[in-house]
Amino acid sequence: MAVDEREITNLLKPGVNRIVVQVYSPGYSHFAYVHRGACGMIGWLEVDEKVVLSTGPGWKVRRDLSWAPRVDRVSIYGTGVEDRDLGSEEDWIRADASDWDAARVVQGVGGPIWRRLRPRATALPVEELRVLDVPWQVRTGAAVARSEDPHTDLRKMFSLSAPGAAPALLPRGTSAIWIFDLGESRACLGSVEVTASGGEHLLISYAEKLRGGELLLSDPATYCRMRPTDRFTLRPGRQVVEGFTPRGARYLVFALEGGGVSPAPKFQACLQVTPVVERPLPRLDGVMAGVAQMCRRTTLACLQDGFVDGVWRESSLWLGDAVAQDRALRGISDDSRPLLFAIDMAAEGADAEGLLPSVLPGEVPAYAVTDYNFSWVELLDACATHPGIAEPDAVWQRHWGTLTRMLERMAAQVGPDGLLHNPPGRRLFLDWSPMSRAEPNLTLNLRYLHALRLAAGMAERVGRTADWAEQAGRLTQAVRGHRAADGWRESPGGEAASQLALALLILTEVVEAAEAETLADRITARSLTLDDGPLPGQPALASPFMHHYLFLALQQLGRRDEIHAIIGARWGRWLREGRPTTPENWSIDFPDGSACHGFSAHPLGWL
């Protein structure tokens, strides 16, 4: 658990001071937070490096009854919807706390809950306020009866409304919807200063894209169960309304029920920004300059408490994603903290068998991904070339036990055929490409081989004894032995090898010389063919994310011009479509497809 340290000298005054902390948990785990069956907080005050005050039984607590006790998730990945009755809100900052309850000490400072407490490893985000004064669209229509789901109410309200100016006085039985375009997807919170008669409902929601020129409000009946709408029941008079938990969106939506008064709303967005010391981008021309800026915006938006996949649907730290995101960030900054944070978090979450979590710090069995273990090895290896890491050997030594246990567990999954077979209950890999997942799987084995080769290199550098080079040699021979007469296949007798598998064959030197060049020709030709569907005689197209490995293979053969050509064609197409950030797949027409996804911005590092 990370500790946020804040300088508060300028907030204190001579004499008695009051320190008040607001804590919120929806009561369940989600992708970015693991709930251990007990909610609590710990805090202390340091003066001249000495602790002079800490939380304990002398503190007072009060439950904030303005918050609904039971709420849905904003998605299958995220925290809770916020449903608040501001008429029941207490001024907890200035309230007389004499009748509050004494804090219950769940565990003292030395308890196991706090055992892994440590200073924050990444930069503390700061907030930037942006006034929202020109709506992208205003809609008016009928009010709707309140249901248990604020997002369902918003969708119904939207369907009953039409574009038009909002009246100065908003009668009861009517509603107005204001939509603001931030210009790009950002981590943010919408807020509004508004006048109410009391009892009106205000909905604040977050959307990321348009469909047919109209705002696309997510459907919670689809796979991701997205319902990113918070509800506030207003009190009489003028008030400022803002949520607690940062969300993410390009479009901020405010829907207000009429109360027979003039609401005179003043809107703003609170943008979450993680400070980064940037290097200037290289001098690029035309399309490449535009692609670099598009990737830069994505990379910075997806840098929060470390790397996150996207700002709207999940805001989760996926172990595999960090490989591509690190490549992107080092294109503009020497900041190594997000890389080291991902490495450390994964190691702390290793299970009893030595396998690593796929979503950090979560325990998400449905998303236990085998090849993300190999991604962690790639992150370790990346320390050797990172401009912000002076002693990569120290990082490797710190995690040597975790690395050894994980690779021992993988070695136990190698069958009599000499190939890795996926551990039970885990996904082989997680990717948008339609490539085959049949086993024994060529792509999975090549990812394993790549990890063994990298680990062997690290062992040699730090003088450790390991048989990973020998294992890699045996696996190389086993893979070569399964080559079909008519070429490489994803599994024996199965589909032809995917574009990603062909790249990994080059990267791991399973193929060399003329055959490697021939496969590189096929890889390049497929990527430069801007048809994303299956094509006869051509390998399955790799996702934007997995093009990172295609670029590694092409670089290994000295074909950097082709890397740039592919970036110009495929990422340039997004630029020509007017996308400000990189989406998660070549097409995001599916309902909850992300328009700002960090792993797709890796060309920033290649440019």
C-alpha cells in the first residue's frame, strides 16, 4: 500500500488545529483496489522528521449518511457509482465532533494490514481546473422518474430529449442536459455550481465517443456493464456539486431535473495530471509529427498512479500493457518510476505457485494471463536500457527469487513434446487479434522462449547460475521440430501462424538469415495492407499493442524504415480520421471500445 505524503505547513495556524480526513470505499474489490475484508485508514504528522501525531483511539469518526450504502459498480472493472443526497450532507470539515464516535482501532501501526505500507513510488497527481463555458450540445426534454440505476435514468432522459437551448428557468417535470467536449479523453471529475429548490436530481456522467454524430452512452447490458453515471439529490439554495472518485472521459454530461427555479449552472472539470519531466519530441515532419503528438497525449493521459490501460472504461494497471507503455513514456521522459512500480507490484502479488498477477494489484481470476508472466521478464530486461535506471543489476537481484520461482513453475508445464502447455485455469494471452488459441500454441511458446533468453542474459550479467540458456536451447529445437511441411502453424495441424508469431520467430532467432527476411517481408506487407479483416494467404493481423513485437523483430533485422512506414500508414490513418488519442484496437465499434488506450501509443518510443 502506498502512502501519500503532503506538505501542510501552510495550512496550519498557531494554536489548535483540526485535521479531518474523508474516506470512501464502496465495500468491494475492483481492478485497481483489493478489499481485504476491512476498511480503514492510517495517518500521521511529522515535524522535523519526528512523528508527533498519529491516528488511534483518540480520533473521532462519523459515517456520512449522504452516501447511499449500496451501489452498483461503474463497470465490471471499476469502483462504485456515487449516489448522494446532499440534503443529508454534514459540514464535516467544520462540524462539532464532540458527539462523534471514537475510532475503532482495527489494527495498530504494527499490524499485518499495514505491513507493506511504503511511500508512494510514483508522482502524486495534481489537479487542474478547466471552466466549461461552451457546451458541445444542449438538450431539453421531460424529466424521468428515479430508478435504482442512475445510468438507466440518464439513457431514458436522453432518449426523451432533443437538441435545444436550455431555458433560464427550468420548470418541474422537465430536464436539461449539457454536454461538454474536453477535446481528448482525460482522467477527470465533472463539477457544477447550481441553484436548486431542493430535491432535484443531478446526474454527472462520462462518455468517450460518438456514433453517427450522436453521443454514445454505454449500455450496461453489454459485456463491460458500463454505467459511469453518478447521482446527486440537491439541497435548497446555491451549492457546488462534485464527485469523490476521479473518472475519465472525453465528453462530460450534466443532466438536471427542473425544480421551478433558475439553476444558473456554472460547469467545470477537475483534470487529474501526473507531473512528468519531459524531453522535447524529436524533429518530425508531417504525419509522423502528428502521430507523435497523438501518442504523447495518450501516454500522459494513461499515466496516473503508474501506467493504466485507459482513462474511461477501466483505469487499471495491466502487467502486459506496461511493456508497451514503458516504451512510449521513455520516448519523452527519463522517469523510471512507473516501470519500477509495475515490476514491484507484480512481484508482491505472486501466488503460492510463483505465478504473477495480470492486473495490479488485483486478484482477478477471470483475467489470469499466462504470457503476462513473460511480460514481467521483459520489464526487468527493459531496466538495462532505461535512461533513468543507473543500476539495473540491483533491480534484478531484488527480484531474483520471484523470477526463479516463476520460471520454475513454467518449466513444470513443459510436456513430453518439449513445448509449454498452458497452466490450468489461465488464459494463454490477452489480445484483440483473431489469432488461434489452440494448444500447444506457437505464439505462447515463443513468448516463453523470448523470456528465457532475456532471463539467461540477466543471469550472465549478474553472475548467477541458472539453466535458462539450456532451457531456451531445448525449446528452440522443440519449436523447430513442430514446423509443418507447408510452413509455420499456430498449433500442430491448426491455423497458419499469425503475424505476431512470425515476428517472434525472428525475435527469438528460431529462424535466421533468408527465412527471417522472408517472414519480415510478409509481416510488413500485412501491416501496410489497410484491411483489418482476414485476408486469404496472409497472416492474422496483430493488434496495435502487439505491433510492438513486430517492431522489435524488424529492428533486429535493421529494417527501421519499415517500422516508420507501418507507423505512418496505420497510426497515420487514425490521425487522418481526426483521433486525438490512440484507441485500443484498429476498430472500436464494439460498445465499450476505448478511444484512449496506453498500449497503442508505443510508436512514440519508436519515433
